[in-house]
Amino acid sequence: MASISSLGSLLTLQSEIHLQREAFLETFVESMQVILAVTLIGGVLLQSSNASMGGAFGQSDSFHSTRRGLDRLLFNFTISISILFFLFSVVAVKLSG
């Protein structure tokens, strides 16, 4: 009889550990989403735009420049952060349901 009760307590302990691990993982993913969202917003706001207001209303610009130096680094950083944010969002959806 003692072995059945110890087996039951072991299963209960494993269940509690699993729930704690799952709660920690959900908290970690949500925290990373917030950090990545703030970083992504900052990266987008820091990017300089060479387009004039006329470009927003359909006028074409004849001037085209390539990204160099810090502008290119910031552009690639923003893309990387957006991919990470997307992946963490997919993981959050998988964990929630």
C-alpha cells in the first residue's frame, strides 16, 4: 500500500514540476515579446528615410541610394528583430493552445 501512495505522490510532484516549467516558459516568451517589440519600434524609428512627402502621395523620386554603413546595419538589425519577434509570437500561440 505504501508503494501506491508513493507512486501517487511522485506523479503529483512530476505534474507540479511540469506546470511550473510551462508557466516559466510562458512568462519567458511573453517577456521576450515585449523586449523585442520595444526594440523593433526603436529600430524602425531610428531608420532615416530619404523619401519626401511627395513620395507618399504617388510622386516618383528619381534619386535612388543604396544603404551603407550604419544605415545598412540598422536595416539588417531591424529585419533580424522582426523575424525573432515573429518566431516568439508563433511559440506563444503554440504554448497557449
